[in-house]
Amino acid sequence: MSSTITGKNLLRPNSLQCTNLQEYLKSRSPDTLNKLYHKPPICLAVFRELPVIAKHYVMRLLFVEQPVPQAVIASWCSKLYFEEHQKVVQVLNELYVWKEASIPGGLPGWTLNSTFKKNLKIVLLGGGKPWTMSNQLETDSKPRDVAFLDSYALERWECVLHYMVGSQQQEGISADAVRILLHAGLMKRDEADGSPIITQAGFQFLLLDTASQVWYFILQYLDTIEARGLDLVECLTFLFQLNFSTLGKDYSTEGMSEGLLTFLQHLREFGLVYQRKRKAGRFYPTRLALNIATGETKPLTRDTDKEGYIIVETNYRIYAYTNSNLQVALLGLFCEMLYRFPNVVVSILTRDSVRQALKSGITASQIVGYLRQHAHSKMIEAGPPILPPTIVDQIKLWENERNRFLFSEGVLYSQFLSQTDFEVLRDHAVSIGVLIWQSERKRTMVVTKAGHDDVKKFWKRYSKGSS
């Protein structure tokens, strides 16, 4: 009398979160953190990214060899900043920088993680072993300056972005990078031909600044690092050594393990380091590597040039004053291209072009947000509103056309022997709030999957009573 129907919930992915260093380390286990804290560069990177009050606490405890009462530490911060103090305590606990310890008399106290304390002292006071990459090198016969390294980093990174938007300039991206994009959910396989296409999260990713994009991408790479046979602690240590390197200076690969050399080649593919040849004994960190995991980033050329170049007219035409192939390809995700000149591109918003973007998972609010974010200064001066309301409303209406149906899992009941049986079971489903749909003429009803067991038990009781 009943059969199951299947469906799926229309779930929207959460907004892309570009996790910082602290959030990444908080997700690691205490054992992993302890292994990481054996490396002075990671201790320095963690210390540098701590809140100001947390740095203050760590420095006061750095040379104290016994636990300090929690009440004493709390007194170091004004009562006006009690909330900030509580947040700092939570951060230091989650990062395993300090731990609770008992004090004679039963008072609760805190003491720094011994491993973290030891290696932070080393890196702050100049002790310990020299970093592998700091080995002496002969003068490079063909040195690379900062301008070259910036250009190289931009070119290599934009290969990844061009691939994401389906631009013709997508040569040079490795299969490894494609796997990371798929793993991160920034791209997915097209159901039709299996080719990678951009997702909603991928479009959000493209809206981030370059430094945030690189850090998010590296986080996804680190998720797969152990599957590659590489050591997470070793690679993270090297990554943060790069973070403290000098832009324009070359460093040695002498003494690096095979795993680190492999990791170096992957960083080379993403534009974080420049190396003339794979077997060259030197490499140059680029600005992308120096910006890793820090909020104080210096934007690359693309970040400063891409602001304020779009004009949107009420006739759905969009004028983009740019010569960037990437920006043109990004517009092409939701616009139909009409003309291209040396410094301007003319495109138009159509129902088909927007629906194609919506089909890829890009939302109407993302499209509107992108146009508003990069609106030309002339449009900003003429506003508010910055964008023509008719254009904004039409994009949202095109999205609503796709959202007219909602799908949910349920159980189908049909083939009732009498109208009375159907009405009794339907009324019971209504009374407990599990009825999704019903048709009296066809004697058919659908209940929620969660309510199926209850309706089924009721039907069995009713059937036995009728007989």
C-alpha cells in the first residue's frame, strides 16, 4: 500500500571562510600542536599572531619556572577589559600555549607549555640550530629582483584563477592543483561531461584578495599532505621559515629532505617560490610566501588595479574598463560578451547567461555583490543606489525562477482500498504534522520520512481494528 519516494534537500553551502593561522591550529589535536611547537619558526609565527594582551601574558611568563595563580594573571589586565581577558584565556587554552596547573594551597594557576616556551626563547634570543635554508650560497650569476618575483608570483597564481573561470589562458596548471581545487569544493565535476566547473564557493574564493586566496588554497593542500607521503610538521615549519625570509634574497636547498624538495616544487607551481630549474641549488621566496597566514598583507598589483572598473547601465549592458584577461573571464561567468577593445570590454546581462551562472551554484546576491564591489567611481558618485534597482531586481527574479520547487525526502502512500481508509490515515498525518502532500481524487498522500514510522504503526493498528 505504500512505497518510498526519494528526493534531496536544496542545501546552500556556507559562506567561504578564509581560516587564519590561529583557527587552523585550533583544529589540530594537542599532540599535533606539541609536535609543531618543537619547531621555533612555528612558535614565532603563533606568537606573532596572538592578540596584544596574549603577547603580554606570554612575555611575562616566559622566564617564570613555576605556575602563576590565575587571579594574579587576571590582575595584569584592567577590569575594563575583562571580556578581552576572557577571550585571550580561551585562545591560549585552545592553542595549547599554556595549560592549567595546581599551586600549593589549591589555587588554580597557568604555566606555559614547556615545549612552546623553550623554542620561543630560542627564536627570540637567537639560539638553536641554523635553519636549513640559511646555508651560505655563492652569488647568483642571474639574480632576480623584487619586480620580477612579483610578476612571476602573479603569473603563476593567476594560472590557477584562469583555470577556475574557464579562461583560454589556463595553460600551466598542474593536475595536482586541479585535485586541490576539487578537494576544496572550489570546483566540481560537470554531470554532463565530467569536466571541472566553478562552484558557488569557488566564486566567493575569486572575490577574496590574493593573500587570502593563497592561504585558503594552502590550507586545503595541507589537508591532503599526509596522503602524499609528506610530513605535515616538516612542511609547515618550512612554510613559516619562508614567512620570515627576505623578499629578493635567494636561499639554499642544501640539506633539504626529499619530502621538502617535493613540497618546494609544489610551492613553485603555485607561485610561492621561484626556482630557475628543479635541480637548482637555490630558490627565491615571493611576496605570496611572505604573506602566508598574516593579516598584515601587502596587496599585489592585481588587488590594487581591480577596484572600480565596472559601469552597469539600465539596458543591462556592462562596461568593464580593464585589460585583465582574468577580470574579463570572471565577468564571462554571468555575462554575454559583445565587444572587446584594448582597455574596455562591453558585455550584457541576459537571462541565459545569469541562469548558467546560477546553475553552477553562484547566487544572485554574489553577482550583485561583485558588480557593486567593483563599481566605477562614476557610479559611486552618482549613487545611491550604486547599481540600477531594475538590474538588481531582475537578477534576483531570474534566480527566483529556479527556486519555484522545493524538494524533500518523503514516503508515498497510495492504492487505498476505500476513500474512508485514505481519509483516516491522511487526517492522522495532519494531526501529527507530517503530511507533505495529498490528493483525494487519486487517494494518494506523502508524509515526511521522519513521520513514516508513526503513520505506519497507526495504519497497522487501524487495519487490525477494521478487520
